[in-house]
Amino acid sequence: MEISLLNNNSKKIFFINFFVIIFPLTLVSGPFIPDLIISISSILFLVFHNKHFLNSLKKNLFIKLFFSFFLYLVISSFFSEMISVSLKSSTTYLRFIIFVCIISYLFEYYPKTKYYFCIGLLFTFLILCIDANFQYLTGKNFFGFEPQISPLRISGMFKEELILGSFLSRLFPILIGFSFLFFNKTKYFLFYVIIFTLIVSFTILITAERTAIILHLISLILLLFFIDLKKIYKLILVLSLISLTIISILSNLHIKKRVITEALKNSDSGKYIFSKVHHAHYLTAVNIFLEQPIFGSGVKTFRYLCDDDKYKKDRFKTQFPYWYLSCSTHPHNI
């Protein structure tokens, strides 16, 4: 029997439910509000529903693995050169496990939460896509934020953070999954899905984020496997998607400059992994890992260890010439 979100038995969990529903929209504001929601929800859940959390630890395999990883992080912190820094991050990781339990609990006992979560995510996507396309057409979004000009990169409500494409591409499969769950019997459902997918795809393209474009293309191809069509039609659609993506990139000078021209230039025609910054970052990270392959150096300690000369050497034990780039602590998609 479905339980109403607002009956007498659900008063204690009302705020947790509300936080989960608005969570997708708060992600746009930056890390502070979402993290605050996760923390407050976790505390409330432990206070009012600690038994369910303990039961999840006993019965849910995914939660068990998640919690085991948490224990591993805490243990590894004691083997770190910077114990306090690592412990601070590893111990607070528990809030993510609790938040997963919250979502599992709400989806199981308050089925309407899934529907409202889907609506909240859909609303977030529509606002972001409309805002981004407005910025692309006029040079400013609804709040007056301007995009990066050379090359043109649309960021919308994320301002100087060039992560709009990553946000959309990573949450798109979740939204489509919920849409099929709740709206697949709606009249003209597939038509709406196609229109919505085209809008999201175009928005991701104009962000000119290479990784986001690739991830979104993979998502679309995988999505075709869940649609009841003959194999020949699926093959035609896959080839059409790839062709349309290539044509779209090549036909837009700004996207072409960012996705192809800059990629070749930064990687020195394939000599480096993406760029010298990425390459130096990878080499340094690998060297730190090889020194402590079991427990690692500790959570969030890279920024403190990367400047050590012993980690700035390649496999031939010679210092790589772009060592000064190895301490980038804000690398996208690394």
C-alpha cells in the first residue's frame, strides 16, 4: 500500500524527502548547498531511522561494499604521511553512504519520491538547456553571465566553471531511465523523448566539452539497446548518431576548434595524454601510487605530495621537462 508523503507517520522524514527531491536543482549552485543537504539529511536519518541504516549494512550488498570502501579509506589514512588531512576527508565520506541509504529507504517506502525526483531532475535539465541556448544565441544567459569567448564555450548557470556538458551527460541516463519508468505509457512518449534528447544533445555540443560529448554519444548508443527494434535498425541509428556528431562538430568553427584543433595542439599530435598538464598529472599520480600501492598516500593528499621532486620523474628515472605542471589540483575529468 502506497504511503502518502504527508501523512502523520511521515512527519519526521518530510524534510529529508524534500531535500532529496530538490537535490538535482541544488547541484547547479555549487558544492556547498548539496553537501549541506547531504549532511543534514544524514544526521536526521541517523536520529530517526538508524535501525534502517543498520539493516541496510547487514542485508544490502551494495551498501556493504560501499561501507567496506569507507573502512579502507579510514585505515589507509593512518598509513598516510598526512594523517589529519586524510582522516578529515575519509571519515566524513560516511555521509555519502548514509545518503544512499536515505534514497533507498525513500524509494522503497515512499514510492512517490521517485516520481517527484524525476520531475525535479527534468525541471533542472530544462532550465539549464534553455538558459544555455539563450546564452549561445545572445551572448549572455538569464543572469547576465557571459560565456568563454576563445574558443566559444557555453557554461550557462555554472558561470566560469566549464562543467555544464559534464553535468548533463552524466545525469541524462538517470533521467531517461526514470522517464521510461513513469511516462512510457504516455501518448507520444517516444516523440517527447526524441525532442528532449535532441535539445540536450545540442546543448552538450555547444559546451564544447570533449569528454561530455563522448560520454553522451556512448549513452545514446547504449540506450538503443533497450529499445525494441530490429538489429539492422539499431545499426543504422548508431551509425547515424556517430555521423551526425562528427558533422555537427566539423560544421561549427567554435566546436571544431575546441574539440579537434585544440585537442591535437595540446596533446602535441598525440605525444601527450590530452595535454602536458594532464600528462604530468598522470605521471605524478602514478609515481605516488607506486610508492604505496596498497593503502595509497591518503585521501586529498595529492596537492601536498605532488611538489616532491621524487615524484617528478618518468619511468627512466629522469625528470620530465614539464614537471612544473604536475601539481594542478583542479584537473577536469582526471
